Amino acid sequence: MPDLACIQELLKKYSQEHLLYFWEDLNDEEKSKLLNQLSSIDFEKIDSLYNSLKTIPIPQGEKLEPLDYFIKNEILVKERRRLENQGTEILKQGQYAVVTMAGGQGTRLGHKGPKGTFELNLSPKKSSLFEILADKIKQANKRYNIQIPWYIMTSETNNKDTISYFESKNYFGYDKNNINFFIQNKLPLVDTSGNILLREPYQVYEASNGNGNLFESLATNNMVLDMKKRGIKWIFVSGIDNILVKVADPIFLALTINNSTEIGAKTIFKKDPYSKDWVFCKKDSKPAMLGYERITEEITNANIDGRFLYREINILCHLFSIDALEKISNIDLPYHRATKKNTYINNEGMKIVPEKPNSYKFETFIFDSFRFFDNITLLRVQEEKEFAPIKDPVGIYSPDTATKLYLKEEFNSK
């Protein structure tokens, strides 16, 4: 067990002594759990993030420019066939991997357990998000006569349950030697005064530190090394909740390579110019995303012959060369502050459910890695064919909507 006196001294240094307020009331197991957790926290980092992100100034003097993009359904038939043949030959070389970000729980959907275990009623049977994705990768394996290594990023919260689920399903008939699970890093949540929150009297409230942590987590868990040993050259990255994702798209792969870029992203068109979606752009000649608070009327309507310049939305479908992935894994991406509403234990030991946002979460984002490259290949796809994320119980990104789109796409592809 870590030394209590050392932990107390550390907490005093960073004014976080409240984390041990209930020490005398804890049993031995709870004391051990809390001390081990406290010893793993980088308090200097949390203090620095809180102080540096108290206010978020809008950058001044940045040079904003549009990024070029391709539109998938506007590529001529002859060129599409050529790209598909080229991408197919590349895929057949067996140097391609898939990374899935699946660290979340299904709480918002009313589901108990990892989000990837949430089931949809895909007539004639029910299938979980994990099974749907596994079937897609198996179909690609059969089509290109390869075995795609599958890397699944979990969280400390759902890692054990995720692995148990795969075991109970016999890995959906997938070779388990080609499936690698790794855990995403996390950071404590702090209140608006900089105090780290307690989830329980014996547990600090921690949460994942954003999808940008993917790169560091891949490296620290030796997944990049595993990819290199397998001879992987291209890696496709996406989330678990988009059931229309194309895990091995030869056109996307060929375009990215032909465009001489090390990274690629699929996009959809921003139909509502006043939505809060961020859009792709160039900042000081580097690929980037532009936050909605900075999108003016002039920017959102800028176009050349009806072709809008700043309307490409990121759908978290990315390609990275192995060199790009390794490069980013050695870079500290900037953190962003998100304001959240989180239940916590107050100094009297009571569980408080706030009525309004009361805490900050520090996150890194994948898109902040783009600026370390000269260019990115953007491919706009049709939302109804490639983007059906499941985020909310009802609405446009609900299970019902996604299921209808999935079944329609499956019917049209037969």
C-alpha cells in the first residue's frame, strides 16, 4: 500500500486534503483502494490544467482557409472503379488494421453494461454493436482474403465486462489472437473551484480524457509495437456506435494514398448552417477543426460556384499511416475543458445531485493531431449510407433511427 503520510503531504501541497476526509470511516479494503488511486493521480497536471483552462481565449490572428475535399457519390463511375480496384489490391496485402473506441457505458440508452453490448433488433435476430462490427470485419476478411487485426479501446470501467462479453460470445467466431483489448487513460473531475470530486468516500471521480488519448494509450499498451510487428501500414479508427461504418473502404484508402497524405477523414455535409457542429478548415496552413462559436455568417456561407468551403463535419472515421500513428503517440496533444453535471460526495459525506453543471472534465481530441501534418484527405459520404451513430434514446441518433437506416442499407446492398 502507498505510504499514507506521503499522500497526505501531496494532497496538502495541491489543496486537495478533502479527498481523505472520510479516512477513519473506511474499512481496510476501501483504504487500500483509495490510496492506490490517489498514488496514480498526477496532481501537478490536474492543477496546471485547471489553472490554464480557467478561461478559454479565442485565438487572435489565425489564418483560416478551407480544406479541399472529395465527394464520394460525385466521383465518376470509371474513376470509382479504378480507385476501388487500387484500394482492393492494397487491402489484399494484409497490412491493414481496425481500431475501435469502445470505452463508454450504455447509461444514456438505459442499458447496463458497456455500450458495445447494447443490442438492436435487426430482424430476424438481435445483434449487439460489437457483433455488428465483428460481422463487418469478418466480411472484409472474406472479401479480401486477409485477417484484419482488431484493436478495441476500453475503459477501466468496462474493460473486464467487455472481455467477458467477448468470451461468452466466443469472440463472434473471430480469431481471438487477432483481437487486442487495451484500456484508455483517465483523469479526475474537478469542481469549478479546482477541488477534485469524490464519487464515493473511498473513490475519486475519474473519467476518460477524450478520444485524443487514443494515441498515447495505443503506445503505452504496446499496441503500436504490435502493429509494427504484424507489418501494418494503415489503420482505420472509428467509434463503436456508428453501425453504418465501413471498416475497410478501398476507395477511401486509395484516395488517401493517391493524395500523398498520411491521414484521412470521412465527413458529412453540414446541412444546418447554424448547428453547433465543428467543421474542417486550415489554421495557419495546417488541417484543423473550427469550433461553432467561431463560425461567422460569412464563413458558413462561403462557397465557390455553390460548393461550400466550410461545411464538412467530422464523423470520427479516420485513416492513419503507421508512421503517423507512431508520430502522434509521442506528442502531447492540448487539453480542452468541458463543463459537466456530475453527482459527487460533499464534505459531510452526502451524495449531491447538482441541478446545473458543477464540474470540469479535461479532454484531448483526435482532431488536434491533424495540425502536425501538412494535409489531410477528406471524403464526404452520404449520411444515410455511412453515418448512423447511436447516442440518445430517441431522435435522429437513436437506436430506432439507426436500425431503420441499417436495415435499409442492408436491403439495398443485396
